[in-house]
Amino acid sequence: MKFNVEKVHEEEALILAKKQEINELQKALSDSHLAIYDEKNTVNSLRLDYEDLLKEERSDMKRIREL
């Protein structure tokens, strides 16, 4: 069975291109995971701030009623 050298080189180039594409996709996926992690932290921080503000508002309303 003879192999066409040109065909082998084409296939090797295609494999290399696919490997590069996979590496780029893996990097993009990793970056998106980091972005999601950062967003979750931001959401949690905002939620805690919101809860603190609600507590403060309730306390303020109680003081107003007592006046």
C-alpha cells in the first residue's frame, strides 16, 4: 500500500490546525469559567450589601414609628 506524500502532509497540516483550534477553545473555556467565578462573587457581594440595606431600612422604619 503506497501513501501519497502530499496527502499525508495535508492531513498533518489539518491535524495541527485542529490541535491549535482545540487549544484556543480550551483557553476560551477557561477564561469563561474565570469570568463566571468573578460574576458569582460579584453577585454574592451585591446580595449581602442588599440584605444589609434591608436590615438598615427595617431598623430605620422602626425608629421612625417610635418617634
